[in-house]
Amino acid sequence: MLVTSMREAARRIGVSHTCLQKAQRAGRIAQEPCGRWDIVAIQRQLAVPPAQKDAGPQRKLDRAPQGASATPRPLPRPSPSGPSMREVARQLGVSHTSLQKAQRTGRIAPEPDGTWDVENVRAGLATRAAPKPRKPYGSRAPWARVAHQIAQLDADVVGPARSIHEELETARHALERAARQIAALYPEILRLERACDAAIAAQEREGA
């Protein structure tokens, strides 16, 4: 019996559509040359169990073949027998965090075997950490930092302001020179205006 779709074949056989899709991908079922599905052939092919996958290559034996030199395994490291950092912190009555900070600053250090010596840790905690180098300001006087800030302010603000003031003074002097030159030319301008008026009056009289 032939049907046109895989869903119809799954419904007739009583299986899910996904089951037939997986069987098709595995090569257990296939469409007919006409593009339809044969229900009887599908039932017969689904009744056959799927082929077993080929077994993979046999695992190699862990032991080396006879005659070959086996690589010796490293011996396990002995566990430290001394106290740990937490135990030392408990004996000294300090916190584990304080010992970690002291180790980072170099005040204390573990023994070569990784354990901690209580007396060495006690002596290390009694010492002070080396002070961090400060940024040099020349003099060590209290006003050295203030003087540095004032000098920086002068360079950042006062310097540009002084430059602007100088430019304004230069412009003011230029305007004053121009004003003096205009005042010196003013009498000549008046003379030319009077001469022009006289010439116009003479032309009007001649025309009359």
C-alpha cells in the first residue's frame, strides 16, 4: 500500500513521524522510485533490528611490552609535617588574613618544605614593613607640596592669563596711536571740507 507522505505512513503504521525520520537517516527505510512510501515495506524494514556498529580498535594495554624499559613513576611527595599558616595564626592569636598580608610584604616566609615556623613568624611580625618610596618634592619642608601646587597653578592659569593681558595692552597702544593720528589729520580734513564748500559756491554763482 503506497501513501504520498511520511506523516501519513507514520499514522497508518502507528509510530511517530520522528521515528520514521531517524530510520530514514539510518538507511533502514527509503522512498519508492515514484516518490511514495510503501507501508508494507516500511513495516518489514522496521521489524529488522538495526545493525550493530563496528567495535572500535582495542584499547592499548597499560603495561609495556616485554623487553621494553618501563618509565619509573615519580614517588609521591611527602606531606608537610609542620603547622600550616592557619595553625600558626591560631597559635599566635592573629588572623589568617594578617599573615597573608605580612607574607606579601616580605615580613614572613614559609620554610623550604612549605611549613611555617611559629618563632620565625613571630619575629617577622615584630618587624615593620619597609616604607614605600615617596615622590620627591625637593625639600622635605611642609610647604614643599604647597609650593609645587602653586607653581603648577602659575603654569596652568597665571601664565596664559598673563599672555592675554600682554596682548590686550598691545592692542590698546595700537588704538591710542591710531587715535593720535586721526586727531593730527582732523584740521586738514576741515580745510578740505571748507575748500570744497567754497568751490561749490563759486560754481553756483557762475551759473547764476
